[in-house]
Amino acid sequence: MALSPSLLSLIQTFPDSDRLTEAIGLYMAELHKWNQRINLVSRKEGDLSPHFEDSLHFARALPEGAQVVDVGSGGGFPGLVTQIARPDCRVTLFEPVLKKVAFLTHIAGRLAPNAGIRGERMEPDTADHFGHAVCKAFTDLDAWETLMAHHADVLWFLASDPQAEARGPGWEIVTSWHHETHGARHLLRKIPALQPS
């Protein structure tokens, strides 16, 4: 599968863009192959580039050396792509579906050996704490914030136009972009107020 011009342009903004281009190409080919057997992304989608673009916009926004958790990582978006693009960061992926965990482990073994993969669901009473938490899978910002408010210093959310428009207080739009097939996309960020545990 060919990488879209917009994805290639975005990759060029990263150091070591040749390595990243090769890695994303391999990832995309493996995703396409595995997606024939297990549902990692919608099979109706012919162009997988938007998933990688979303992930790379998030990766660009992180500070150096960030510790990140990706909840409901699915096919590795945005967490595993972030780990590949930003080897200075430490990304942990939470994914409860074991077939998807097998795919994530396969890709991480080839392209991101520093990624942490946990075959479990993130729960509100989990003791883990991360600097940054991101998701692409949630549909509800309030549910995301409720789940993660005690687990991360900064919350991130990859949002559609309606999700961005409905965002609550404290959520800021960090960057926006447009996909030909997925429409307007936004990276939202919130620093939760410290709450007693």
C-alpha cells in the first residue's frame, strides 16, 4: 500500500524521516495483511493513511522523553505509531482484545521494542500513573476524563469535528488537520485539576 502524499509530508517533519517512512510502510503492509483475519480497523477503509496521520500529529505534540499510555490501542493508533516515530518517549499500550495484542506484539517486536504492551483493560482503580494519556477509541470525552483523571498529568484526545465542538471546559485544541476521507480532525489536550484520591 502506498503512503498518501499528506502522510509522506508529515513524516518529513520528523528527524530520521527515511527510517520512519520505511517503518510506516512496513507497519501499513502488516496491518493490511492482519486486518484480513482480525478486525484492527474498519475493512471498509481503503486508505489507512489517516490513522497514521492522526498518530503522527499526536507524536509531534509530545514533549521530549514523555511517558505515555494509549488506552484501547486496537491496531496501535496512536500509541505504537508514536513509539516508532518518537523513540525518546516511553509508550505503554492497554488493549484487552488478545488478537489485537498479538498484532501489537508482532509490530512492536519488529519496529518498536521499547513499547510496553498490556493485554488488559485500563480500569479506574488501576494504580498506574503516566505523564500523558491518549485515546482514539473513546467516543465520549467525559467518560475518557473520568477514567483517566487520576492516571495522567495530561489528557489527550483525537477528535472529530462534532467531538471537538462538544468539548467541555478545560479542553483546548492543540492542532487541527483535514483528511480527504475522514474530514476535519483535532488533537485536544486537557490538564486535569488535581483531585483528592
